[in-house]
Amino acid sequence: MKPLFGEPEKLEIITYLQEDGFITEYGKTKEFEIEIAKFTGSKHCIVVNNGTVSLTLAALALGIGPGDEVIVPNYTMIATPNSIKILGAAPIFVDVEKDTLIAEIEHIKKVITKKTKAIMLVSANGRSPAAGIREFEKLSSETGIPIIEDAAQSLGSYYPDGRHIGRSGEVGSFSFSTSKIISTGQGGALITDDDNLAHKIRRLKDFGRMTGGIDVHDTIGYNFKFTELQACVGLAQMRQLAYRINRKKEICSLYQKQLADIPSIKLFQHNLSICTPWFIDTLADSRDHLMAHLLEEGIGTRKMYPPINRQRCYGTPGNFEVTEAVGKYGLWLPSMIQISDDEIERICLAIRSFYSGIGDPAVG
């Protein structure tokens, strides 16, 4: 995976620099926020310096702090639990659905306690939960536990009811890091339809004040502001988003078609009418040997996230069958927007060659 930056981004930045701006967030940042809100259909969008901070701000705005518990899937990027760990809250890990890698709702119900202050719902690779998002909303309504949607991987993906992913919970979070469908190098965004929550988040990200240049602070806040240069890049990328969504779906379709008859590598399925895959994620037999074989062919791959509870920084006990399987077999294939159809064909031929040479056993 690598980002795609080109002439549109350069022109946007050069034009801005010729205006002798201050670079710190201002008009361009507001434009970027408006474009994201418009695209997702949300009432408010607040952009910040990265996607981990956006999750932390969401938790802060919901009053989460030391001693609280937040339910988190055991399959996710480490930023998800870290974003609440920094507040002194404890991430409580649960296993995920086999087909979607989204937190299993029945597992969530089992770990809810009086200390549970939020459910962090991660939409892995733009997918919707097999259980249905309405079931999560029902659980939230019945328990009073808010949902924070970690939609870092889901810009351009929707729930079956037509809502953009990120709009089901109290607040949704996106990431614009280098590997995402649009990138500003680093960056994150929060969307919400709640006026009060948006008001809190805007103050939290800017020293507790509502606007820059006025040093009156009614509440405690911090400095998580964006920059105009990032916003320029983001605006240029948003204008390309329709193409990028379409290309991501084409890439996924090509992989599915060319690897469909190889039982030793199983692609996670996507409903491409509503889902825009971020990466091409698979379960691959003899994964490490396959990675070495592909590397010899000049093809880079990456292991999918290992179980977070087994990471040394957490080291918590638990039985997480699906997450353990992903840690053993999970593999991301080359997925960059600029990959060509010919390159995908070469990758798939190399995978076919590897499994033909070892007798093509099925994924364990």
C-alpha cells in the first residue's frame, strides 16, 4: 500500500501558499470539514491531527475517563484500544465475527458491566456487521451505552439501510493516514449529528475555546488542530474520491475472480454495492512461506493485525478463536489505488504458482 499524491494536490498547495496564509487551520480546513460532512451525510465534521486522537476526543466528549471500561474488538489496529488507554480507561477485548471481523455482539453482551461506558465498533475494511447494525443500536438503546464508531477504514462504505458507516453511533471517526482511500499524510475526522457533542469536540481540540485568537477558556481543552496544507491535500483527494471508490471495487473484483478457484487462499467477502475495501484481506495457508515466495517475485505483502490481547503492551488472557486464526493466517495483498490490472494478474499467478508447488492444501 502507498498513497497517491499528484498534480491536483501540488496545485492546491501551491495556490494556497501564494495566498500568504498562516498554514494553521482556518478556511481550507473548514472547507474540508464541509466536504466530509456532505459526503457522509452528517450534520457536523471536525478534523484533527490524526485518527487516534479523533477516537480519544470522542471518548473525552462522552465523559470517559480513569476506571471506566470500553469494549473493543480484539481484531483492530492498536490505535483503537490505545486511544482510550491514554485516558486511564480499560479496553475490554471481545472476539469478532468470522466473516466480517467486526465485534461479535453476543460476546459484547457478556462483558458489559457497570463500568462499561462505551462500545467501540470497528467496521473492519468497510464491512457491516453480519448481525446487523440495528442490533447494535438496539443494544445501545437498551443499555444506555453509547457507540463510538471507529470507521477509520470505511470512508466510502455504507450500511444496508443507506447510511454512511460512521453515522450509526453517537460519533464516528475516520483516518486519513497514508494507507487510507484518501490521505493527508496524517489526520482524522469525527462526524456526528449531535450539536452538543460537536460543540464539546470543537472546544476539546482547541484549548477549550470555541475559536482561535480569543484567549477565553471556559473548559479544559488541548491542541489537536489540523493544518491548511493538510486540508489542501484533503480537498484535492476528495475531488478524486468517486474514482478511488470505483477503482478499489475493481481491484477487489479482479482479485476475487482470479483467486476464486484456489482453496488455499480465502478472500474476505465484500458486498461491493455498499462496501469499498480498504485492503485486500485474506486467510492464506502457509502464509509466511507464501509471503517469502511473493517477496522473491518482487511482491510485497503484510500480515494482518495479530490478536491485541497477545501484544506485549497488553498481555491480557482470553480465548479469541477468530482473532487467533487471523493472527495465524491473515494476509493483506497489494491494494494501492495505482496498482494496474496487469500487476494484479502477475500477483495472482505468483500465488497460484506457490500453491501448485505445495499441493494446494486448504486453509487450516
